[in-house]
Amino acid sequence: MGVEIERKFLVQPSWHPAASGEEIAQGYLSSVPERTVRVRIRGAKGYLTVKGKNGGADAARRAEFEYEIPVADARAMLALCEPGLCEKVRHLERAADGHDWEIDVFHGRNEGLIVAEVELGAEDEPFERPSWLGKEVTGDERYYNSSLAQHPYETWKQL
């Protein structure tokens, strides 16, 4: 079984991309808390991903299964998704300690939000915190991409 152990953080305004990133568009066939089924186009490739529930004491860990699918199929599936599309540019950066960081710069209705994620081999695995790393939001459901598709960042200011 595939397992994802991931920590998520906000990014300080001092961060600037080291290189150009990759465009991502994704939607959700299912966004219920017990499981999410995501369709993604990343660059010229399509993906179908099923993720289990996260939250509680194990907020950083959950089941994950991801499969590459033809990009034409991914485009067709995006039309079947629940309302709301997540659009972002993903930048990859390697920290001095060897950990890879995925920094997502959101666009569209999530414009202004920048989130960084690091995948770990264990929940207690130590990692270097880059200087541009902000507040940890692991387990905060507002920052789940499935939630951002339904409750975009631009609407948070109205609350």
C-alpha cells in the first residue's frame, strides 16, 4: 500500500523561485474526507490519484495511490470533476540536507497563496527548515487542495 507522509507550510514573502516551475491543473472526482480522487494535468502528463483520510494525530500520514494516465483522458476527466479547479505552478527546491521541497504558487481563485510541502520517510524524520519557511499548516483542512477547490483562498478574506 502506498503511504504519503507530508508536512505542509506557508511560505514567507522573501522566497523567490530558483527556476521556472511546472503548470498544474487539478480537479476532484471525490473530495469527501474519507477519500479524495484527484485528476491532475502536470505539464504534458496526466495523473489519477486516490488519497485516504488524514487528520487527527496522524495528520501528516495517509494512504496514497497515484497512476499516470493519458493526458487526453485527464482533460476529459477534469470536465467530470466537482466544481472548482486548482491551478498552480509547482517549483522544486532541494534543501542542503537533501530533502526536496515542492513550493506551490496558486493562481486563479487561490491567487496569493504559496504553500511548501516536504515528503518524509517517517513522521519524526528531522529536516532542515529553509529560511523562507513560514507557519506549519499540516492538518489544517483549509490548505488541502481539495478544500481550496471548493473554498478558494480569495473567499477567506470575506470571513
